[in-house]
Amino acid sequence: MCSGVIRLAIVVWSISCMSMIAGHRILACEPCPGHSHWNVMSAVLESLVAAGHEVVCVTMHPPTDRLATHPNYTHVDMSSLTISTLQPARDMDYAHVVKVFQSNAFMVGPITTREQFLCKYLFDMPVIRDILNGSGPAFDAVVMESLHSKCMSTLPDRLGVPVVYVVPSPMVNWMPVATGAPDHPSYLGTLLADRPTPTTFNQRLANALVYVHTALVRWYNDKGRDHRWPEYRHSMVFVNTHHSVEPSRPMGPNVHEIGGIHLNRSLVPILQDLTDVLDKSNKFGVIVFTFGSLISMNTLPDDVLDTFKIVFSQLPQTVIWKYENDYMPDKPENVVLCKWIPQRAILQHPNVKLFISHGGMSGVYEVVDAGVPVLGIPLFYDQPRNIQNLVDLGTALSIKINNLTHTTLSITIDRLLNDKSFSENAKRVASLFRDRPMTPSESVVYWVDYLIRHGTEGNIRPSSADASWTSHFMLDMCAALLMTMMILWFVSRVVLQFMFNKFIPSNVK
Ligand SMILES: *[C@@H]1O[C@H](CO)[C@@H](O)[C@H](O)[C@H]1NC(C)=O
Ligand SMILES: *[C@@H]1O[C@H](CO)[C@@H](O)[C@H](O)[C@H]1NC(C)=O
Ligand SMILES: *[C@@H]1O[C@H](CO)[C@@H](O)[C@H](O)[C@H]1NC(C)=O
Ligand SMILES: *[C@@H]1O[C@H](CO)[C@@H](O)[C@H](O)[C@H]1NC(C)=O
């Protein structure tokens, strides 16, 4: 407890010292415990400090090496209280995670409640309280993840400086409306529905239901329950998509795609024993299998693990399996276990023929960049739609985990390895993905500088963002038109009746 107070005092002191140095100072905040969120946010912050900005970041995630060793980066730890929801989420129990995410499409209620708890905790931290009550150091801009609740908008609102929201997934549901971009559930997929573009009637209906449910629950949790958060002061949004992978959607000049920004980091070298496995593989090559950082693979149900083991044992390829234990009962001969793999470096190796993945955003961009086909076994959140994107591009096939049997798994792996179209499409998409006018890092640095130079001038915010819903749906105009028509109808009726009575002799009636 005491050391916590001292740590905080040092942080406050170092922040106030830094405010004496001239230059652009950016306050960053990543309040989400998911490691994949930090993977994107830290890449954004690395780009900013590399460009000469000073960054103070409030988060529970330990800084990356490039941030920790940079003199202009200050880390403010928000995990000092041992609240389980505020610890970085890694290597969790599969059954627990599945329970949390069981009603994926309709989970916006629990998400917003939890995020309001995060906000409350955050705004109680002395460092943030100082900033909020105006006695803290000054900043030139705020860079943060917005979460699904409006509560986080308090921070930039009090500071009154430009704000950049970083979205580490595809567009979150409320973002298009808040940025003034058109959003239509009839043909644009929402984040929590499992496809990026609904096409059949049933898919469009499901998408619209998820959309309406999300909008209503968010409204109720943020406004209906007596919370009064400030409106979003959107200056800009950086979203982790790229149109070569995610179907494009209309967006204004206040939204920029930074898909794959974490690929800007240099490759982590592969250790010698794995290099040997990759270099010395037989002509059939290597398969890489991982479910990412959130779930601990050894907590998967036994029948699922057995299915993988039996099917892998029948393959001529070597399988590199990210697995948390050194020992696996009945491990097939051709399986190599690794507690941690330098995934991106491995995927670039020419002998890798297939990537088996849950479809986390970072892994998707790494495999797209490497041009390797994918077997997707999506679990929750944005994963089903991330994998569906690859299926639509012809670089992947997908199996639901509850449909995983020896037959489905071996037939699907067989098709992916033997049908040349998957790897040809993967190479084609990789070249589309890499072809850009500037790297995502350069784009981040350019647009943050632009905001600090010009503020919100320059019409980057479409006027549609501030339109009321009556004017958006033209309700006022429809009402005026309807009223005019009713008046005309009434007047002409009265006039006609008058003339009828006057000019037609009463004996005709
Ligand atoms: C740190 O920030 C200061 C002031 O903004 C700047 O002058 C300096 O070049 C930065 N240092 C590095 C290593 O980028
Ligand atoms: C702001 O909050 C801090 C920490 O809670 C407190 O020490 C300080 O006096 C407050 N300042 C103002 C102006 O209220
Ligand atoms: C990442 O991007 C920044 C800014 O564009 C650049 O300075 C840096 O060299 C890049 N790093 C790598 C490893 O490409
Ligand atoms: C399960 O897999 C089989 C064979 O690939 C497929 O025909 C079927 O549609 C799948 N079922 C579900 C619910 O995905």
C-alpha cells in the first residue's frame, strides 16, 4: 500500500516535471485488459514517441520494450489495486472465457456495465483526478480507446484538447454514427454479428436485430440510467482495419484505417530449435497452430484436444503448436510444443503451409502479410467476422468449434493444403494489403500532428455527425409535408363544398 502511494507520488512528480519541457505532449489511455488491444495501442504510441512526441499513458499493460526504453514515454500503472478485471487478461481458462462471451451478439449490456466500472476506477485515480479537476499538467492531445460506453469521453471533454480514438477491432457499433459516417444495418455488418457483409434475408434480419439491440442497450446504460456522460468530442478515429481485408465502408476525413500498424515492429528473431524445425522440415512443410494470448490452450476440453492430436498424427507435416505446458499426454511425433512463438517471424518462413487460428485481429494481419492460407476456428467477439473476411477472400476455411470432428478437421486441412487456390489468393491479398500511400505509423504521426496544428478546423468532421435524429430521418420535413398536404386537402374540400352548394341548384340534389 505504502509503496503504491510512493509510486504514485513519483508518477505525479515526473508528470509535472515533464510539463516544463516544450513540445507536444500527448495523454494516452488504454483501459481495456485485452492484450490484443494493447498490441495496437502500443504500436500507435511507439510511432508517436519515435516522431519526437512525449507520451504519458495510463494503462494496466506493461510497456513494450520500445516504449519502456524511450526517454519520452511515461507509464502510469492502473493495475496497482488487485481488482481482477483490471489485470491484463492472458492465458485464461477456456470454459470461463466461453461463459463470459456466450451470447456474443447480445453482450453489449455486460460490456457497457463493466466499462463504466473501469471508468469509475480510472477517474478515482489521483493522477486522473488532478487532470480532471484542472490541477494536473497540460496536454496537447488525448489518444485513447473509447470502449463501448460514453463514460470515457469525460477525459478529453475536461481537457478540451483534440482527441483521437483508437479502435483495435473493426468499427465498433456506435462509431460510424458518432463520426457522421453512414451506417445501415441492412447491408453493413455490425461488429458483434458474425459476418462483415450480410447478404441473405436471414443474415440481414439477424444483423439488423443485433444493431438495434446494441443501440438501445447502449442508450439505456449510458443515458437511460441517469448517467450523464459528455457527448463524444470526436476529432479523429484510427480504426484497425484495411480495405484489402475488411469490406470498405463509407467514412469521412475524420476516420483513418491503420490496419496492421503493429507490423511496423521489427521481427523478433526465431530461436535456434524452432529455426531447425522450420528449415529442416520435409517437403510437406509446417503447420502453425495457436489460439492467441487470451486463452490457455491446455484448458480446452479433452475431446477437442484429442481431435486435434488424432488428426495431426495422421498428417505428413510438422505442426508447431502454441501450448502452455512442456508435457502433453499422447503428443503425436510430428507435433512440436512451444509456450510462446514469434508468430509473425514464423509465418514469414517459406516452409509454412498453413496457419490454424482463432482469428484475433493481430494474427489475421500477420498471416495476411505473410500470404499463408488459414484454417479459422473462431471463438468470440470479432473473431467470427475476422475469419469470415478471409473466407470471403478465398484464403481461408472456417470450422465452428462445436462442429469440430475428426472428419471435418481432416477434410478441411486437406482442402487447404491441396487446393492451390487458397495459397494463390493469400499471395494476391498480401500484395493488396501492403500497397499503400503511407504506412499506418506515418499516417498516425501525420494526423496527430495535423490535429495539434489545426484543431478541429478544416471540416474534417462531417456535419452529419451533429445532425439530430429528427433531421437524420427527415422527420421534421415529413411532418411539414404531411401537414401541408392535410391543409391543402382540408381547404380544397371546404372550397369544393362551398361551390357545390352555391352553384348547383338545390333541386338537382
Ligand atoms: C523528447 O521530447 C523532446 C520535447 O518534445 C524532444 O525535443 C526530444 O527530441 C525527444 N527525445 C527523443 C529521444 O525523441
Ligand atoms: C484535484 O484533485 C487532487 C487530488 O484528488 C487534489 O489534491 C486537488 O486539491 C484538487 N484540485 C482542485 C483544484 O480541486
Ligand atoms: C515504424 O514507423 C516509424 C514511423 O513511421 C519509423 O520511424 C520506424 O522506423 C518504423 N519501424 C520499423 C521497424 O519499420
Ligand atoms: C459442420 O461441418 C460440416 C462438414 O464440413 C458442414 O457440412 C456443416 O454445415 C457444419 N455445420 C455447422 C453447424 O457449421
